[in-house]
Amino acid sequence: MDFTKNVVLKENYTFLVADAAGMVPGGERGLYNRDTRFLSRYAWSFDRDTQVLLAHSARPDRFEVHHGVIEGPSQVVGVRRQVTVAAAEAHDELEVTNTDLQPQSLTLTLAFGADFADLFEARGWYEGGHPTATQVGEDGVRVTYQADDGMRQGVELAFSPAPTCLSESEATFAFELQPHERRSLTVRVRLDNPLETARPAVAYEAWRAAFAPDALGSALDPFQRRVLDRAVEDLRALLLFTEEGPVPAAGIPWFVTAFGRDSLLTASMLLPHAPEVARGTLRYLAARQGRERNAVRAEAPGKILHEVRSGALARTGRVPFGRYFGTIDATPLFLVLLYQTWRATGDDALVRELRPNWEAALGWMQTDGDPDEDGFLEFAGAAPGEGLTVQSWKDSHDALSHADGTLATGAIAVSEVQGYAFAAYRAAAEFYRALGEHAPAARWRDTAASLQRRFHEAFWQDGLGSYALALDGDKRPLAVLASDAGQLLWTGIVPEDVAPTLVGTLFSEALFSGWGIRTLGTGEVRYNPVSYHNGSVWPHDTALIAGGLARYGFPAEAARLRGALFDLAAGQADLRPPELVAGYVRGGAPPVTYPVACRPQAWSAAALVYVAGIATPR
């Protein structure tokens, strides 16, 4: 499915993926809630030829489309639809107008269908097919389904006025319109999902106000402001309203759920504009922190989870992602975000509240996270088909390779994860210092300093002018140019005297495409500009590198990446920075979007907010 041609609407856990005209003709599109597709078909047709004259998304929870029946040079009948998604609901409001001087007729037919497919089934990863029961009334249809675990779910379509003809899969409305007569038609879709709970939502107006021009640390031209406004609205739409507070979903359509790494980094990039998102994310992940050892879920005590899924396949254990912990970096990033939130807000109470969680996270980092006790965080990965084989942010199976192209094996220590660990240990030292506990504060400062020294010795590659991508299970460095080294600047683990060399490498022709920093250098064996992690450009990755450049005193270089990211987003028809773009050298055309990149994607949108706050050099 080409996501660039989709209409995507979302509120809380409910989201609609439709085509450019706001229809769901089949395929992977549909109306979803908590990893279940409730409507697999929802498409209007007309008995007369029509043209789409307008398709506009005012904000990410609503869409407007205007169909016109054209005869000669003029419209004779206009149909204006406004589709709105709310929590566990969708509304489709149509206004049919005779704009001619003669009577006109128009028949509209809505084809609909409910399949209750698990999201992984909708994506084609598992065989689907579920028995449903349908009840047809005078002005509505209700379809119900009982999952294998006994959970009952349903979807109801209520029509006003009642259809001229209604069946289990179609509703027909026939209108006879006098000159300038206007008729209204409403379809209300209600989703019945026992997992859905209503929580207070942040109003769009209040959310926008937090990102007003004077709240950002740099001036934007009018077009950049439009790009940023789009990102801000998308970020509001991507929020999940949980018992613990707002948490960013990773992206639409396949990642409308909390992700440890993605949610933590998104919340980090939104500081200080939206500290409530950081607090909500921290509390949500703390409440679901690992408590036992479970190899299927990759769970261990103190570990921060990777993702949460609530579809039938996850609930019955047929996929391991119900509460899945297969990530090496979410745990140190939990401490990093807590520290950043504390520094931005002065919230000492939050540090005390979450003390059992950050101490448990430190415990995991020193034990299960470092199985060979060499001081580096490592993952072994799951067997194919049983979870993620690569558990750092570049989680493609082929993302970690040596210079000759062979894939790394064994327990792998990825470079940027050691930077996250360094920042986490320094954060722990500051927490203990603030609590007046000087002995553990000194111990964690020493742990961070030791890691910084040993990391540089083990990972630095003079021949590359950069750090190795990772160490494999035999402690052999993956001596390839990759963007991971740039994120090390964001964490502060890079020695000051090495930073200029590393910055020069990041802006070499091999790594800087003009749109951002490539995930893998152009001269590497596995370089592929249109791949997920072997040469593509990810906005969030480039944004973190820009933050690191500013941290180390390279404002001009940071501003160069800032401009590249705004230009990247501006080159998209919807002004959204996609999840990733191809690593081709920037030319006169817009960047090539990865074909199945999620949009909107939380950390891509947050990247624009983050780099907008990086001061430009005078």
C-alpha cells in the first residue's frame, strides 16, 4: 500500500486508513481500534459520473471531500462529505445539493463490511477469516464477532435518514432534489471494544498553544511554520490517552500503540513544550516494566518494554507482542528521559515516585543487559519468526553488518546504545546526588566515566574517522560508516578532542545526502539507498545528530541539518516528514519516500519540533 496516497485520521486508539477520496475499497485499509480492524470496507458510489473537486484534511481527526456531478461547464449536483474520527466512533456527514436550475436526482450507495481482522492479519502476516453475525434494522446495521479468547466485539452503523434500501452489506439513498434544494445524510459508526476506555484528551487548541512561535527558540519563515504546524497537529493526533497520561503512538497505520524506544524519544524531543507527554510516557512504561524472566516475551526484571499489542493474536499468544520486551535501548532511554524531564521541570517528586523503576532499570543494565559482564549493553536477538532478531533501533534483520557485508552474529553491542547507557549512568548519579546519597552518586559517576573510556578504546576506528557500528559476539568491530556514530554526540559520550573528526565524517559525501545523515555510508557493501536501514535517511536520527552537534559547539552544522529536515518535509505533498526517505543525493527533485513508510510518524514529526528549537548561528 502506498501510504503517500492515503487519508489517515486518528483519535486515541481509533484510526481510519482510507484512499485519497476517503473511501475504504478493501486491501489493508480500514477503520481500526486497538489492533483490530472493525470496518474492512466503507465506500460510497453514485449512479451518475462524479469528480472529486476537493479533498482536504483540516486536521488529523477529520477529512472533507467534495464530489461534483458535472454537466457541460457547470456542476449540477454537489456532494460534500465530512468524515470525523473520535474515540471508538466515526461520523460521516454528507450534504447533497442541487446547484442547478432544474430538478435533479442522485442515488448514493454505501458498501460496507466488517471482518474484525487482527492488525497482523490485515497486513498479510497471518491467515485471517472470522465468522460474524449481522443484524439489519430499519435504520442501521450491527455486526458482532467473538474472538478465540471469548472477547466479544461489534460495530454498528446508524443512518439518518433511514436508507431507501438496506442489506447486510449495502445502504442505498435516493434523492429527488428541486432547484437549490439541500439534503443531509449522516452515518454514525460506533465501535464496541471492551478494551476501549475513555480518558480525558488534550484539546487541539491547548496543544497548539504550547508550540506557538514565541515558545520555540528560533525564527521560522512562513512556509517552515506551515510545515511545523502540520507536525504539531500530527503529534496531537498520535497521542494515546492512558490511565498514566498521554503517550505518543509510534505511527500510522501499523504502530498505533505505545513503543518504548519511539515513545521515549518522541517525548524527549517534545520537551519542554509538552512535559505532560514525558510524564505520561514514563509512568506508562514504569507500570509495565519487566518483572519476571520470559524468553518468549524477552522480558526480564527491570527491563522497559518494546511494544504493547491488544489484538486477538497477541491476546492468545500467537504473536509474542502482547507485551514484548525485545529492545536493548528502551531501558537506558527511560532513565535519560526521566533526567531530561527533571531538568526541564524541576519535578523532584517524579524522580522519587519512579525511584523503584529507575533503580530496577539500572539493575537490568548491570545484569541481564550485560550477560558477559564486559560493561557494554548487548542483545542476542530472537530466532527468526519468534520476535525481533535485531533489537536496537535499526531493527531490520540485515542492518548490522561488517565491512565485507557479512552479518554480525552472537550477542551484539551496538554503538549508540552504549551512549544511551553512558547518559543513563550519569543521570543516576544526579538522581542520587539530589537525594543526598553521595556514595551511590559517586559510584554511578565512576561507572559512566569507565564506560566512556572503554567505549572509545573498543569502538573508535582511526581508518574511518568514526566509531564502529557495533561489536559482534566475538567483540569484533563492525567497521562501517553509519549514522549511529552521530547519535553518540547527542548522548555526550564522545571525547571533546575527537568530536571535530567525527563531525567531518558525518558531513562526508558518504554519509550526508543533503536531506540528512544516511543510516549506512554509500561505500559500504550493503549500501542500498532504498532500504529500511542500509542507506536510507531517518528524520529522527538526523534530528538527534543535530542536537548532538549543538551540544558539542557546532551550531552551523546543526543548522545545516535543521534546514535539510525542514526542506525534506516541505518536499512532501502533505508537508509531513515520513518515517524515512531514500539515501539518494539531494538534487532538484523532492526526496524519494520509502514506499511503505508510516505517515504520520511520531518521532519524525517530533524531529521538526526538536530542531526548530536549535538556535541558528548569527
